Amino acid sequence: MRLFPNFILENHRITKPEDFSLLPRVIRYTPSSLQIEAEYQKNVTFLFTFFLPEPEVVIGKIQIENLRDTPIDITTEWAVNLVPMGKGQPSRPD
């Protein structure tokens, strides 16, 4: 399974690397946590903090900072890619 955020800023979906002035990069890593930062056009910064308290549990937060002088309209959504385990196998093995 892959879990990642999608952002829509002022009706523009941020998906391409060239959309970012600072590409997403890991700034802190431990076996049970991860912190990633990114910046969009030097106007909006993102800070992702994830914790993995158990092997199948992910919790965290997204901090968004508006560096513009005007308010912004931003939508955040979580996307999940599920990888099939093969024919005849349960989605969650015992």
C-alpha cells in the first residue's frame, strides 16, 4: 500500500515536480517516524509528520503555511494505492 497526499491550490492540482520550488525531502527519519517538507512556488510550505506506532497503523499531520499576503483556497486529499496480493489471497493475511 502506498499513501500520499494530493493538493489542489486555487483550482490547480499540484502533481509535477516542476510545481515545487522545494521538492519534497525527508528532514527527519527514525524507525517509527518520518518528517517531510516541501514548498510550492515559494508561497506555500508543507510539513508532513508521520508516526508508525504499529506495523499496520499510520498517524500524522500536515502543516500548511501560507506565505502570501492574501488568503488561499487549498484542498488536501489522501490517495491510497492498494497492491493486489494475488488471486485467491485475502486482502489482509493472517
